[in-house]
Amino acid sequence: MVNYLRNQANLSLFTVFFLVLTITIGSLSATAAMADPVVAEIGSEKITLSQFQTEIEKLPPNLRQMASDKKIQKEFLEQLATSRLLYQEGIKQGLTKDPAVRNQIDKATHKIVLGALLQREIESRIKAPSQEEVNQYYLTHADEFQQEKQVKARHILLKDETEAKKLSAELQKGADFTALARDKSSCPSAAQGGDLGFFTRNRMVKEFADAAFTLKKGEISPPIKTKFGYHIIMVEEIKEASAKPLDEVRTTIENKLTQEKKNQLFKDYVESLKKKFKIVLHPDVIETN
């Protein structure tokens, strides 16, 4: 090709450039066509393999996983072609000129443009909070991360006071609390030997909570009456009130700081736009109508 161009000394520079450009474009188009073959033709519209794969990537995760099956892909291609066919018919019938349809298109356009603008002007400018920012927030907002006192307890729930007193006496003599809870308790927790896990005071009715949070580790209460019946409570562990560890709340702090940055950046951005565009509100019209 180079020798050919050199031998064409009488050709103008523009003509030589045009020949090279034509050959380059031709070869690129052929290569592109081979690399991205057409998988569907709907009228004059063509869907290439890459476009089809992009549509699959837009599917929800569960459907995208199913679409790894070639049979499912073929069915999806048929549905995609049908959708494009119906769309073309809608355009042919002039539905985009219908006021109701036009209104929906305008709303969709508004939403898309707004989302794209916020992504460009707000989201893309937000930097993740630094370690120093997270640490500082944790230290200066300690009250937000206080963990209430918790106890881990088992209980036996009985309807009859006499039976409750009888079981309480057995427990004071050393009877197995877990075994008795499984056999005698009317609470669903009986299946777990009466285990209620850890809980804070406000999760239980007052009478139960007052008793449970008074007991020491390993102590067993006398029968406690509540609206549910008579409870015998045994405390197994106690977690005193304390601040949650930083590692436990780090993600929460990062999310909060990020949102604060977004809110401030959004506020500043809107204020800057208000200086460029004139906004006039007429609240009196609302008042009188």
C-alpha cells in the first residue's frame, strides 16, 4: 500500500488522505462487524451481540443469573425483539404526540436528567470520610453510641402460683433450671430451656425487667407475677452499659458523614443556581384557590 501511494506522485494530498481514510474505515467496519455480529433485525433496526449482552446486564441479579443459560438467552432475545417491534408500531401510530404519552415522556425525561445532574454535580464529588473524620465524630458524639445494660436470662413461665412456688423451692434445692424450663414452662422459649438471650430493660414488661435487672449473675428470682403469669428468672450473664466499639459503628458513622456531605453540597449547589436563575414564587395564588 505504501509503495502504491509513493507511485501515485500526481495525486493531490487530499486524494491520498481520502484513500487512506477509506481503506482504514473499511477494514475497521469489517472487523467490528465480525466482533459484534447482529443477533436480531426488527424492520430497519438491528440489535448487535454487544447490545443484547448489555440488555442482559440490566436484568435484576436473580434473572441475570438465569440468563446464563443459552436457552433462556434465546427466549429473552425473542422478548426483546417483540418489545422493539411493539415500540416501532407505537412510534408509527404517532403515540409520542399523544398528550398523555407526551406527559409521561416528559416526566421520565425530567427524572433521568435530574438523576444525571445530581450524579455529576453531587455524587461524583463526594469523597469517602477519612479515618480522622470518623474517629473525630466517634469521640465528639459518644452519647450516640451508648449501649444500654443488658442481661442474658432464662425463665420458666407458669399459670398457677402454687406450682410456681413449688418449682421455685425445687430450684433453691439445686434442681436443673434448664430441664425444668423444658418440662414445665408454658413459654415458647421452653424448647430452648427457657433461654431469652440478651435483652435490655425496655424489651420486657416492667415487673419482669425490675426483677431481672436486680439479680446478680447466677441468681434465681422468686415467682414474679406479670400479665402473662408467674415467672421464675435466672440471670446467666450481665453486660453493663458501655460505649459501642468504634469498629462496630464505623460503617454507620461513614454513612452519616457521607450523607451530611451530600446534603451540604446539594444545598450549596442549589444556592449557586438560584443566583443564576430567577425564581419567583406566588404562594398567594395557593391561598386564594
